[in-house]
Amino acid sequence: MSPAPSVASKLYADDVSLLMVLVDTNPFFWGTAAANSSSLSFSSFLSHVLAFLNSIHLVNQLNHVVVIATGFNSCQCVYDSSETTNRISDDGLPAVYLKLLHNLEEFVNNDEKMCKNDFQTGLTSSLLSGSLSMALCYIQRVFRSGPLHPQPRILCIQGSPDGPEQYVAIMNSIFSAQRSMVPIDSCVIGAQHSAFLQQASYITGGVYLKPQHLDGLFQYLSMVLSFNDMTLILHEMQAFLFLCLAVWALTSTCSQMQTVFATDLHSRSVLQLPKPVGVDFRASCFCHKNTIDMGYICSVCLSIFCEHHKKCSTCGSVFGQPQADASKADRKRKAPGSPRHPRA
Amino acid sequence: MPQVRIIAKNFMDMVSALPAMKLDKLYENPFICEAILRSLPPLAKKYVLQMLYIENPILAKSMEEWLLADGYSKHKVALDRLVQLRVFSEISDSRKRETSYILNPTFQANLQKHLVYGGVLPREPMSSAITNRLPSLEDLEAYALEQWECFLLQLINSAQAERHSNISSSMMKVFQRGLLSQRDKEAPKLTEHGFQFLLMDTNAQLWYIIREYISNSEERGVDSADLISFLLELSFHATGEAYNVNTLTEFQKCIIKDLADLGLVKLQQGRKESWFIPTKLASNLSVSLSDTSSREQGFVVVETNFRMYAYSSSKLNCEILRLFSRIEYQLPNLIVGAITKESLYDAFENGISAEQIISFLQQNAHPRVAERVPSVPENVTDQIRLWESDLNRVEMMSAYVYDDFPSRDVFESACDFDSGLLWEDSKKMRMVVKGEIHMHMREYLRRQK
């Protein structure tokens, strides 16, 4: 018998994981991705995600996976492995994925409707802060139930650019993830690096990865052609067509996603994982939500502003007048390596 | 820990002991591939996933590059396991003196398929139209536990079991082998192993029994590989769903009756058809991960005054507690006892170690006290260990006394002769040596003369 079960660790001793996958479903991102032939389409992206989910379930039957769709205006849990049992539905597709695809489609439609109500030009970021908090809440719920719980981690698959207006909310989520020892892994499939996710992975000890060659990930896609008979079935199911294609494209496996992000916390201690090249520690100001290099910081509550104010909008402290000759000295550069805790 | 382990840690050790031919044949069944993969250490799983889409052998050297500096021992364990189970085959190039590894192609193909289609069930459950009134999951679990306890009681003490399961007495004899010892005309007595068996958690006990069942299968003319593959397949059925018995082969129908007696499945009879419902015990079969993965609700509270309250109505639990404590009284849902020196001495005499008792108490701690650290009061655990070491205060050892040495020189050289010296008195020139080196010493002294 293993010694010392007395150490009241409620974590499983093994590699049982609770994985929250945050999937970016931002229509603006995928719309531009579809127009650009070199980047991947939503359906092939989904196929990789589904294969990834399968591989997580494959390695341990106790693994618990939750998929949260991050939309433009909202976010929603579209799949929870603890709620469904896998079986083949009448259509020949695994019922779990039909449900996932169904939920996802519903979600995307709803999200689109909300989009029309308050559409602002220029803002194309996803509601990452929302889905991050949702994931953390879910993890907390799992922590509070049952005698044993799996090791949690969060995987963000993000394509759309950062929304500076979510800076405070996201930073708060990151710090609460750090407090509850939940690593945030990030896989950026968009064009540019995400400063938020770089910071998130850096602070929580997760892995940040921006695959260099997206086409390199999809070397197996050509094999879909050999699945002729299956595509025939697909034609009968017009409703799900664009999503179902995804399921049958599964022969391809996004090798990077699997090899990096399927690594459980247990094995991470002994394996070489991608190291961050550099982390963008820039913050957003609280007044105009712009990403800034230099700015003013309230000495009481550490709020960040891009221009001088008379009074701190967060804590109400009154600032002195900046002296003309000392204005340079007043401007503090945020020291890299020591991100401050902003308070919202 | 000093005690002998009476079980191989899990089923997979048995699988790996199968001959290569049989093992390769087993991998044709996708469920076995899945179960094997899940049983591997985490790092090994990772390697399999990494190799899943690689068809060429990979150099051992390049695999080592995946590692951080301090991960080498885990790497070695993982690779050994993979090679042992023939999931990886080792290819060594004698010319370049390089070793490389390749994933078993059948295994690889099955897992690739799994990634595409997801995990599917081995057979379709029956529709609820035919099988009305399926037991609820709680009922099923209660049924499984009751069945298992009944089996255990019968195993330990045939007279005590209220009702006898249908397991043939010859099968029972097989299970009892090693756990009970029977001298002529005496009631069978639990052996040291038997006590250890009782203190294990249900999963470990189940493994032990299943292992005996399998290793005995050849005698009954059943192919062990078939049996293993059926048991693993069974563990992938959904708990609480009904499956038609007619989908089983003749051979499997035979086995399922035995499994029903162990509480792994519940058999039910409808008007026309009959079906089996796998219980939690069955799904735990492929959970060979760690001891902790299926910890049950504990029931024991130990106080600092050595009194013990066990919230349980189970006869089996009472019997187990009686092994090392004095049961004082029993209420419908509560057993009250005390851990005393006498009761512990009885336990030690029966071959139970202090560590086993402590780990039993800790593992079965009532949820209220399990949250505390330590869950069993320290003074109690310390005292149990002290009482055990009390018994070991005097160690017996055969020895020989030498005296009347002819001279001091001879005496001193004899003292330096070997490490078997236990005691010496240089004034009176006397020494005591260990029994086993007596012959050497005698030889040596003869030559000195």
C-alpha cells in the first residue's frame, strides 16, 4: 500500500486531469481566415480540436474535459465530458460530437444575433476574459465537490487579437488562476502574438505556443480524400455540413497541439516544453484602454493611466500637479519581469 | 515497508507476462490497446501519443532530447514498460551501435482509429423498452458491494456467510489458497497473507482475486488471453446499462456467471431475453492506475484516547477491525472499539504489521477526520509503532563463544579475522562470533596453531 495517504492531498496521485479548452469562435477572425487561403478554416480547426479531445480521453478514462466557446459577445460551455456517455448515434457519428457541434452552432448563432444589436466597428477581439473566468469558476466548483479531484489546467486556443479593454478583467483572472495553481496554456493561431496570453502563461507557469507554420500542422489533411464514403453520408446531413466535415477530417492530427498540450502536469516536470521567447508585459491604461509603453501609475492603488489626471478614477486619491521639468522622472516605466497587480 | 506484497501491482504485469504471440494477438482488439495505454505511466502514455503518427523508428538518442535533465529515471521506467508490453519494439543497429524504437503497428493503427472516431462502446446497450425497471446506479453499487462482501465473508469464513454464492467450492479453494491455511481437523486459519489481503482496498482485493481466477483458467481449459481480453472489454461497458447476453460467445456466457457472483455484473432475466448490467467493480477493472484512484468513503474515527468509532453496519468491516482492536459494542450503524496493547499483540502475532494497521486506519478515515492532518492522531500511530518495536527488542541469533586463547596475538588476530564478531572481552580473552562464520573461524584458529 502506498505510504502517506495521510497527507490530505485531494489531488489524484496520477495524471488525471481536468482540462478546460477555450475555443475562439469569433466570426471576425474566422471570416478573415476563410478569405485567406493560407490560413486554416474553421472546420479543419475543429477537426483538430476534436482529435485532441479524443486523445485526452484516450489516455485516461477519468480525464475530464470541458469546452468553452469564446465568442465575440458571449461565451458558453458547449461540451462537458462528465455529462455525456459516448455512443454511436443513428447517424453514425459519435453522439458526443453531434451534441458539441449542435451546441456550438446554436452558440455561434446567438452570438451573431447579439453582435447585430451593438455592433462597433474596429473592435474584433473575443470575450476572452469572460471565458477565462467561466473556466476558473468551473474549476472551483470541481474543487469543492467530491473527495478527490483531478489536476486542472486551462488551454486557450485564440485567434483573434487582444482586446485592450479587457485588460483588467483578464489580469484578474490570470492572478486568480495563479493563486489556485491552475496553469494556463495558450495556443495562438492568429497572425500576431497575444500579449495577454503570453503574460497568462508566463505568470501561471503554462506553455505559450504560436505555431510557426500553420500549413505544417495540417500535413495530414490530404488524407481526408480517402474518406469518400463518409463524405457521402455528410451530404445527407446538410444542416451540419460545415461542422461535420470537421469530424471526418480527423485523420489529420495537429501534431503540435497533441504533443505539447496533451502533456499532463505530472509529466511536465520531466519533459522539455517550448520556452517563451519573450513576453510582452505591456499593460493597458484604465482610462482609454490603450496598450501603452509608458504611463502614469497611481501610487496608492497602482492603477495605470496614459495621461495625467487630477484624481485617480479607481481609488479617488488626489494627484499633485506634474512639474514641467520633473515630468520625465514622473513617468515610470513598468519594470519587465514584475507585473503589478491591477485592481479593477 | 517490510511486508511482502502478495499481489502484483496490477493486471498489466500479468498481461506483460503473456508470450509474445498472444500479446500481439491481443492488440488486435482496440479495447485492449486502450486499456493498455491507460495503464501505462504518464510519461509512457505521452511517448505513445508522440509516436502515434510516426512510422519510422526513432533513435533512442533523439528521444532523450525530449527530456529535462532530471527526468532520466522516469524515462527509463517508461521505456522499459513500453518494451515489456511490446508496445515499442527495440531495433538495435549493431554496426552503428544505435538503438531505436518503433511503435507496434497494430497498436498504432487501433489508436489512430480511436482518435478519429472517439471511444465507442463494445456493444450496444439494449433499449429500455425491453428492459423495464433497470436498477438505479446507487442500487447497483450497493448490490455490487453486498455481493463482494458476501464473497469475502465466504472466503474467510464459510460458516459466517449468510447465503452462499454459487461459486463452486473448487473455485473457492483456489481463491483461498495462500490466504487460509488449514491443518488437519482444525478450522481454517487466516495466514499472514490473508490478513494483508483483508486490509487492502476493494480494488486491490478484486485484482488479487481476478489474478487468481486468470492464472487458474488454464487448468479449467480456458485460454487466459481470451479471458483477459473479455475482462478488459467488460470494463469498457457503460455502468448501469443492460446488455444482451446473446451477444456473448458461449465461453463468455460461462464466465459471466462467475463474474456475477463476484458482483462485477448483475444478471437479469426478462420475459424472453436475459441481460447483464456491469457494475462499478467491472469498470474499475481497467483502472489499474494507482491505489488512490478509487478511494471509498471512509468510516473510521480514531480518538487520541485510543478509542475507535466505525460508522459501518457491515459484518466484514467488523471482522476486519476485530483483527487488531477490541470491539466493545455494536450499534446498528456503529461499531465501537478500542485499540489496546493486547489486541495489537494478537495482530502482530498474526503477521500484520503496524504500518498496515496505520495505513488501513488512514485510508478508511471518516470524511470528517480525513480532512485533518494527520487523520489518525499522532500519539496513536506512534504508540502502535512503539508496541510493534517492543516485540522486536530482542533479536535471536545463533552464535559461538570462544575462550582460552593460547596467546594475546592469536586472540587479536582472531578478532580482526572477519566481520562476524559480535562481542569481545580483551581482558579475559573471550569473544562471540556469528554462527555462520564458526566454521571459518575454527579453520583459521587450527591453522594458527
